[in-house]
Amino acid sequence: RLIHLHDTKYDEYVSLAASRHSRKEIIQATRGDIVDRQGIPVALSRPLKVMIADGSLIESPEVIAEEIGDLLEMPREELLEKLQTKRKYQVVRKEIPESVAAEIQTRLLAKRLRGVHFEQSARRVYPNDSMLCHVVGYVNSNLLGVQGVELTMEKYLRGRDGFRFVEQDRLGREIVPYRGQERPPRPGYHVRLTVDMGIQNIVEEELGAAFEKYNPEVATALMMDPKTGRIMALANFPNYNPNEPGKDGGAGEANAAVINIVEPGSTFKIVTAASALDDGDVQLSTVINCEGGLFHYGGGKPLKDHGRGPFPNLTVENILVRSSNIGAAKLALKMGENRFYSHLRSFGFGEQTGVALPGEVRGIVHAPGSAGWNNISITRMPIGQGVATTPIQMVTAVSAIANGGNLMMPQVVEEIFDDEGKTVVAYEPTVVRRVVREETTELVKKALANVVTRGTAKSAAVKGFSVAGKTGTAEKAAKTGGYAKGKYVVSFIGFMPAENPRFVLLVLLDDCRTPHGSNYGGTIAAPVFARIAERTANYLGMQPDNALPDAPATIKLTQASR
């Protein structure tokens, strides 16, 4: 019998022993952290344990349940059901604190109870709750990225799991000298964002206050360094808490800054004027016949100038300052359909910017001769109608004016680095292309500065600083076609200081619930810009460049605020 067991049955019993006392243990890699530009954590992993029951080793599930039930805080019936499994691998409970797991092991060893062991796990934690949620994103139950940078940087953050083959004694304890093949895990790399949480806090406080006051469907603010394309802050309301994704059925998870398309309204006149000036057909002093406020073209509905008009004649500069629809349309007519369309595409409209955030859309820019282009498109697109853009496209385009003519790729990730702080991947500023000459941008900057000092955006002024920018009030497109009566998308986009900008900032609110006659970019979005810009200047220690008087406390409401 002894010879039979040692010889004939040797392979069978070795295999049986290995199956009962050996197992492959996965060593989970720690997911990398996400930090802001200053190194402040915005996403990190908290180490935890997963309790595993091996039904082939458990002899007394009732005794084990009685011994550790108080530590697990589970209903006794549920715990007992999982311990009575016949499977070798039954997850009893996830996300157990390491201190609790250690106490469970101590109690079971003291009673010589076997069949329970632990595996390493982690919980993703977002210490700032909803702040910066649309940039950071979140992970699912398997710690895989679902939204935001958690998704786009998944291959760096996830790391590589390791494993080891371990042998256990009859109580389920590892016999360390018998430890077999092992591959250690490689921790995930860490991601440093371009966002500064100090500025992000300012933006979210001011935008949140406007969201609460005006109750729009969506509010978005986006700040970019125009010289590098690095995003300094990005916020949308409504938002969500990535620690509790899906709590409200996914409400607030959409990153409006990259996926919402709207007709931009008069902010688009910046692009129209820059394009016309760069072509050389006009100068800032060139006088344009604005038809006395009513322009018939192409057999469509007449184009009107609202507010302080009608304007008989305006210089190109004053077309921006007074926000003349007719003047902007005539600038596009001077360029012609094909040249005007070419300029729009050069500024990046109708294509993705390439920012490392999921879901970015291209927007809508119809080409001449396409089904979406009609006889009056050349007079409507220059004023921001009949064209749909995303907030990030607008900020990127205006940044090209602010930085001297280069379209920059917007960046939200600055670098990938390891546990020792060594850079693995560095994301350098990237010029996509030059869109206008530097001389052109100087002319546009001058005009936009006058929009703030004597035009439609006086409420965007910041004491001590030169500000350049443009208001926008666009009728909101109706789902059934045409425009929804009384619904507007109001915005202001600008940069500061005007001559050598430190940042470009867009504030956009979609369909504010305000009294009739007060829903304009100059009265709602521009003051939010001013408050954010002033606080950001103080935060960055910017030195005043212009002895401006205090911004006016009250702005007379007129249609010219469009």
C-alpha cells in the first residue's frame, strides 16, 4: 500500500494537494494619483482589503460568523450564506479597512479557524468632492476609468497587476518558505493636471453663485493660458460628486465645456473681424455702411442692428465696440463665402481641439454649397448664427488672438510621473497652426479693449487692469427648428491684461430664468467674468497695468448689450 501511494498514486496526490493548499494570488497594482499643477491631490487610492472565503477549507461557518460578524457589520444571515459556499473563491466583502482585516485574521488564528484569507484592494477617493469633477472623472467598481482624465489617462493610471503562487497550511496561513513564482506589481503612474485648484475654487464659487441666482439650464466657465494652451480652470453647473457617481441618475455628469454646442452669438464677431483684417481688405479705420440698421440680402429676413443703433456708418473698430450685426455681415461679404469659411476652419471650428477629455464634439460649420448653407448664411454666420461651437473651441480661438496669432492645442494634463517624481511623459505646449498675423491680433486687441471701456461690456471692467473682450447674446435654437422665443445663451469671453494676457476666460449661461429684458451677455456673463478675473489677478499676484476707474455699479439695460 505504501509503495502504491508513493509511486502509482504520486502524481494524483501531488495534484490534489496543490489544488487544496496552493493558489495563485493576484497582487493588485495601486492606481496612480491625480494632482493639480501645485501637487494638490484631486484623486487618490485608499488601500483596503477584500475578504475571500474558501469553501473547501471552511469546517465551521457558524463559528466563523459568530467570531467576526461584529467586525464586518454585515447581517448574520448574509455572512453565513457566503461562508457556507462550496466554491474555493467566494468574495465575502469588499472594501474592508486594513486594520479590521488584521483583527479578523488575529481572531481566526486564535481559534484555529481556517478558510478565510484577504486580498489587497483599494477605493478611489476624491477629496474635493464635486470640485473639478468634469476634468477628473471617476472610476467604476473595478477601478477602471469611466469619465474625465480617469478615462483618458487610464493606461498610465492603472499600472500592472502582479501575482504570486502561495502554499497554505491547514489553517489557510501562507507557508512563506514555500512561496513560488512571483511577479511584483508595477504601481500606476501619477497624473499632474494643468489646472490650479486655487483658481478652480474661485471659478466654481463665482459661477456657482451665478448658477444659483439665475437658474440657467447650464453654466460653464473655462480659463486658459493663451501662450501655452494649458487649461487653468474648467467648471460646469450642474455638476456631480465623483465619490457617488450615478447617485442622481447621472445628472450633472456631462462636461458641457467640450460636448455642448451652442450658437455663440456676438462673441463670434471677434473671429469675423480678425479674419477680415488679416485678409487686408479693411483696416480698423475703414468705414462700413451699416444701412441705417436694416439690411436686405439674399431674399431672406432682413438683418437688423439692435439697441443704440441704427448705425448709418461705422468703422471696423466700432463694429466690434457697438456690436453691429450688419457691419459684421458686410465684413464677411468682403471676404466672400470661400475665404470666410476657410478662416473659420483655420480657427478650429468644425473640428475637435484634441483636448484630453472624453466626448469632445466637432461643432457645426456648414461649407458653402453644402445642404446647410443657404443664400443668407454669409450674413448670419459672421454674427454667430447658423454655426454651432463648443466652449473650448471659442476659448481656443480667442486665445489665438490673445497670444499673437497661434492656435494652441488645449491641454489639461501637464505630465505623467512615477513614485519617485521622475517625469515619464511631458506634455509640451503645441502650436496647431498660425491663423492670423501678429499685426492683426494687435488691431483686434485694441478694438476689444474698447468694447470694455466704451462699448457693450463695461461691466467686465476690472479696476487697475486693461481688459479686452466681447459679449454675446444668442437666441437659443429650438428643438423643432428655428429659435425658442425668449430663450438665450448669454456669454462673455475676454482676456486680461489686454496687451499681454495671462489668461483667456469664457463665462457662458444657457437660458437664464431672469426678468424679461435683462438676459444679456453684458448684464449677466460680463460681471461674472469681472469677479473671477479680479480674484484670479490677486491670487496670481498680477501687477495692475492700467489705472482704470471702478467698474460702474449699474449698467443701463439696452438691446445693445447683445
